[in-house]
Amino acid sequence: MSIMPSNISLIFSSYLLSRGRNEQLLHSV
């Protein structure tokens, strides 16, 4: 694979952030 681990971690972190925001919104209600 030509994709570097750093790019994978960035994509994964952004995915977790998007999920975290949704979860926080649900919990805040």
C-alpha cells in the first residue's frame, strides 16, 4: 500500500472525531 500510516491515523482520528461529536450531541440532550 502506498498510503502512509500517518494518513491512516489522520483519517481514523477524523472519523472518531465525527462520531464523538454525534455521541456528545446525543448525550447532551
